[in-house]
Amino acid sequence: MQTFFTDAQLADPTLAEANKILRTCVHCGFCTATCPTYQVLGDELDSPRGRIYLIKEMLESGRPADAKTARHIDRCLSCLACTTTCPSGVDYAHLIDMGRAHVNKTYRRPLMDRVLRAVLVAVMPYPTRFRLALFGARLARPLAGWMPDARLKAMLKLAPKSLPPVSRNDDAQVFPAQGARKMRVALMTGCVQKALDTEINDATIRLLTRLGAEVVVPRNMGCCGGLPLHMGQEDAAHGFARSMVKAVMAEHRHEPLDALVINTSGCGSTLKDYGHLLARDALASDAAKVAALSKDVSEVIQTLGLPKVAAKGLAVAYHSACSLQHGQKIKTLPRDLLKAAGFKVSEPADSHLCCGSAGTYNLLQPEISGELRRRKVATLMARKPDVIAAGNLGCMIQIGQEAGVPVVHTVSLLDWATGGPVPSALRQISAAMLPS
């Protein structure tokens, strides 16, 4: 793609990077074939190629974003299916984040948009605040039908009927390995996940220690920064990322870590990109180290090795989260681990397509998200599974709204297969279907 940035513009490192990315695009349109929003809406401006044109024009001209540009940029899921498809290697992930940041800095959104986005960033990254907000939303659920804004309705409908008790496993501490120590790893406990599903971290700790890892929960861990980053709020994202880097590196300097384990793949995609996110920060070197340490839990399980176990016999439909298959390029490993643990595993048709969760997307774009969820659930249920497995909490919540079977984290199934308790979501399955 031909670009026309001035020399003065190219002196700005951000615009110089954007220019380099834009010039790799050859207009081929392969990305439109795998873009979920283009498939649903059929609008060229709701495809990666269309958004690239919008970002190019906006950045080249230096103009403030307008409502039209903001609308099409906002509709991007950041699923990155386009990057898997692109034959030219266009770095769309970083380009769309630049576009969002420019929109956030230069476009004054309508009042309700500003309020909703401010509330999400002020609440979701903080587990205690988030739990309180969910309690309030649960009380307000009966009023969902009266809400004038579809986004408010979506927020209330997504609030769970009950919340699990706070898990003390999420407190800063050390869990020793069972038997000889093979690895020393830190666990990123997350923010939203700690409030909504405490079983995931509990299962991760049990499984990793059983396989020979010492698991450390560092002090002062918080949000990875992914949520504000994908809403264009760079300063907030950088702040969270710096705090995470300091927490992990303090533990690493105390005693070297072999990995930072992440069991929410959306966070994993962000953490693995810290070297880029904080490239011009005083913590750049430490950020690159944290990025190198960051591993999805499936990668660490593969390194430790699963023991031979008796087949469970349960039919599992595996949903590959976009942040895993496209963001981190981990395509088959979780599925292979489930097979090795004795489950009968299948994948849905069009497994490359997003379920519509995408961080806060299902809250801010409920109509498009709902259509993507319906399509994803239909393809998963066509496999006639006993249970659906996924490696990302957002996907689990999104799919669980319509799936007729339990939706369980991959690590919970692997924990159960190797001696852990039956995941609570599976207790609704007939006892006759659950192998002992």
C-alpha cells in the first residue's frame, strides 16, 4: 500500500511504525474471507482491509477521528483471524491498537459511550470492585427489559446468578511441587477471572504442582492491561503493564522463574506482547523479559508432561479461543492434551471464527456479538458434545449463555483427569455419564 506520511510525521516513532505496517498490505482481500464482522455485516469498512484504509487516512491526514471512523474501528473484535490468513504478514494487531488510541485521543464520544467505557475500565480490572458491581447487576437483572440501551441490557444479562467465594489460593504465596521440583513458575491470577470463576486458578495450581512445578503467586499482581489497551486507553494499559512487570520481576529476582503461567488466553496475548507495548518505556528490558517468560498454561503442561491416565470417555467439543490460535499461534496443543488425558475431542466447523466475546466486545457491541455467539454455539453443538472446553474465561461465559451443555476450562478437565475433583459445571451431567 502506498503511503504519504511527511518526514515530520515519520519522526514520530508511532507513525513510523504505522507507515511500515501499512506498506506491507497489498490489498489482496484474503482477510475479508475470515473476518467475522465482515461475514455478519457485509460492509467493506467492517473488514480488516477497510479498517486499514480508515486508519491510513486518519493518521496520514492527522485529522481527529469522526463518528463513522470510530464506529468501524469499534466493531473490530481484535480476533486476529486476518493475521493468520494474511499472506503478506500485515501486523494488523498493532495497527488496530494505534487506530483505537487515535480515536480515543481525538474523538469525543456520545455521553453514554463515555460513561460505559469509563465504568468498565474503572471496575473490571479490580476484582473487589467488580464483585460489588456484579452484586448490584444481579439485583437489577429483573429490570433488564426496561433498559433503553442494548449495552446496558447485555451487561445485566451477563451478570451471573451467584458468585463463588473468594479463593485464598489467589493470595500471594508459594505452592510446593509434589515430588521432585521440575520447574518454578509464577501464576498470573487475573482480575475478572478471580471474581467470576475461582475454580480455574485452583485447578491450575493443583495440576501444575501434581506435575512437578512449584507455583508462586507474586505480590501486587493485577490486570495485565489488555482491557484498556483494546479500548484505546494507552496510558491506563501502560500503567497496568508496568505494575505487572514490577510484580513478576520482583519474584524473578528473588529466585529465578522458569515461566509466568497464564490461564486466560486473552491476557496471555497481551503479556507476550509486553516487549512491544513498553518498548519505549524505562522498564523496556524487564518488560521484554516478562514477555519471554509468559506461557499459556497448556505450554507449561506440555513441558511438564501428563501422566498416563484412564480414558474418561466424555465427548468434548474444543473451542479454540482467538487469542490462543491467532494471537499466540497455539492451535492444536490444548486439544492434543485433552486427547492425551482420555477425552474424545472434536472441533467445530469454522473453528477459526470468533465466538463474539473479545474482552468487552460482548458488552459494547451486543448485537454483533450475539450473532457470532449463535453461529459458534450452533457449530459446537453440531458435534453433540457432553461438554465444551475452552482456554479463555470470556469465551466460556459467552458460549455458556446458549450452549445446552456445560462449558469448562481446559485446565479443569485436565486436573480432573489426573486426579483432581470433578469440575462443578460437570455435576449437572447425569452421574451415569461421568466416568469414575
